[in-house]
Amino acid sequence: MSTGTLFDKVWDLHTVGILPSGQTQLFIGLHLIHEVTSPQAFSMLRERGLKVLFPDRTVATVDHIIPTDNQARPFLDSLAEEMLQELEKNTQSNNIRFYPVGSGSQGIVHVIAPEQGLTQPGMTIACGDSHTSTHGAFGAIAFGIGTSQVRDVLASQTLALSKLKVKKIEVNGKLNPGVYAKDVILHIIRKLGVKGGVGYAYEFAGTTFEQMSMEERMTVCNMSIEGGARCGYVNPDQTTYDYLEGREFAPKGEEWDKAVSWWNSLRSDTDAVYDDVVVFDAADITPTVTWGITPGQGIGVTETVPAPEVMPDDERAIALEAYQYMDLKPGEPLQGTKIDVCFIGSCTNGRISDLREAARVAQGRRVAEGVKAFVVPGSERVKYQAEQEGLDRIFTEAGFEWREPGCSMCLAMNPDKLQGRQISASSSNRNFKGRQGSASGRTLLMSPAMVAAAAITGKVTDVRELM
């Protein structure tokens, strides 16, 4: 087993005890909740006569079901309105901090916690959402959990978990122009597979990650779960501290200096032992697009759809399923595939730096005829900042719709859905069958800049041709 890694250190610091099952009872420092996975958990507490043990360690927002075009209350969707009312009732009755629409701090849960400084190095973080791994970008250990575990954290501030192995994923070198953090993680998942991380925490290391901004690191950690890992993290460094300093919930004054000293001590030791190590060269990574129905079915934008005979035996069945579902044939180019809908947003790529890169591509151009393109900021703060910088005008003048914050078409638990067999160019994190709201809709994952390029040309396009 691994020793001396940040994962080991944070795990040991938060261990309450070892349960009879052999699992660790792990203290959770920050619990993030939203309107979809929390109502049943609060109901379970009421049935047992239990209270929320540490309400000050729980933070709530609304993101999954909220419409991004018309957010007037009551919502047109009665079920969405009911879910939000339940969240409002539960947070009020349990004295839990809640960021509603119009608060200036509402947004996707994995966007608002970092931007407020709630997410910090050395923390254990849990949320009833699989992409909680996002917060590992700060050197935290962050888990997505199910509704019964949401109940457990509310009632006890702990989780029963089996300790993970640690796989170090090292990427070295400078990324080429037109290649982004999204391409890096899609490349990693393509090479290691969607099951490559099962039983592991991913530690992302190497000069490529050291050069990344915090928002880029969040994109990579966000999709750790798509590679099968339970969590992913980057060791904290000066980039981390520069991002956090001055944010509302970050330590201040002398406490800041003490915190940085402690955070530095949590970094993986130079002689840390890992359960596995994989090394990649940044120069080998190109703009990457998924062609199939898992995030691991990706290729460089200039490559052709792979043939089943070149795949491992255990990937051939899902490849055959993907060819049929996506209407693709082995050996066909993906570049030039017609696109119907372009979505820029999500907890993967809905931050200000993502919008800036997409706006660079869109500026002075027009969305292709017949393409529906829209931009959904990850939070009210991202939206405000983008509007201060004039990004909203760049998008709207180019023919994109400028929306309100929310999860939107990433999972389509709201009005933003594909129709029929439409093909979406999406900056989100999953291309599963039916993921974007239509049982037969098709999703191609790519970077925000690549989505913008697809919107302008109406087809899958190598963004480097527009830069």
C-alpha cells in the first residue's frame, strides 16, 4: 500500500476509528448538498428523530434542476419547484447555510465552494454528486456519495469507507496551443480506460499540472471519476495559495501563514510510495473528442474512429454498441461530423477561464445556421465577472444564447435537453446514452474552445484551425 502521499496523510488525520467491517470511519470536514440527493436524506433523519450534527460544516445550493432561461418562481416544472422548496425548508429548519438564486453566490456546487474559499487543502469533502472529485484540485480528498451516505454525514459528520490505493499519474511538458486541461483528462481516460482507476485515488503530478491554473486542475480532477477513480487530487502549491488568499472562508492574517505552513506539510513526500505510477508526455496530447458512449472512447480530433480489432478484448463489446448508437463506422473521421447543439458549461468547464477561451474563438464570428449554441456560467459570480469583461456580448453577438447559472444540459434534469437524434458538442463530463435528455441523443465531449469552434463551423472542427 502507498505511504507518504497526501492521500495517506489526509486519510490518517481524519480517521476516527476502524469499524468491525474493516472500513475506516472518516471524519468529513465539509459537506456540500443540493436539491436532488438531499431531500430523502433529511427525511431519513426525521424518521429516526436525528438532528444535523454539525450544520456549520454543511453548505447548500441549487443547481441540478434549476432552469437556465427562466428562473422565475414558481418554476414551470412543478417537480423542480417541489425539490427546491424541500431544500429551502430543510436548510432553514437545520440552520444550514444556503445560497439561493439571487444571493450572488448561487451556482453549481463544485464551482461555488472553491470560488468562496470553502474548499481548502487537507480537507475531506463529501457531496451527493459523483463529480465531487473536483475539489481534489486543492489537495483535498473529495468523494461523491449516495443519498444514504448524505444521511450519514448529516447525522454523524463521518463516512464508512475502505481506504483506496494511490496511483500517481505524471504528465510532463508544455501543452501545445489549442490543447487544454479537458484534453489532458480525456487523453488519460482514453489510455487508462474507464476502469483504470477502480480502487484508486489518482494523484496528478508532473510539470504539466504544475503549470496549470487552479481552474484547469479542477477540470482534470472533476473527471477522475470518469476514469473509475474514487477521487483525484493535485498537491497544493503556490498556485493553490494564490487562488485561495483573500477569499471569504480562507484563513486571514496570522492564521493564513499557519495554514500555508500546514498545507505544505501535507504534500506527498519526495520518497512517497505509490501503488502504481503512469507517465505521459504533454506533447503527445492533441485536441481530443469522444466518439462513443463512454468518456474513455476518445480520439484526437484529426484521428479516425478506431476499429474493434485494435482494442483490448474487454472493450470490444461496448465499442460495437457505440458504433451502432452513434451511427459511426471504424475508420471514419470524426472531424467534419455535423453538430446540432453546442453546450458550454457544467462543473467541468463552466468557470471564467473556460468562458474566456471559448469567447476567443467566438469573437468576430457567427454561429453556423441551424446550430443551437448556448453558454451557461457555472455560478452567479462567474456570470457577473464574465459580464464585467464583456464576454456575454461576444457570445450573444456571435449568436450564442447567454444563460443563467446551473447544471443545464450536462445531465438534463431541467428544461435543457437534446431532442431526438440530435448530436451535441458538449464541454460537460459524460457522454452516456440519454445523458443529455434524449434517449437517442448523441454527445461528443470536448473542450469549451472546441465546442465554440463546432458552433461556428457547424461541425466537429480542430480548434487550432481557428486560432
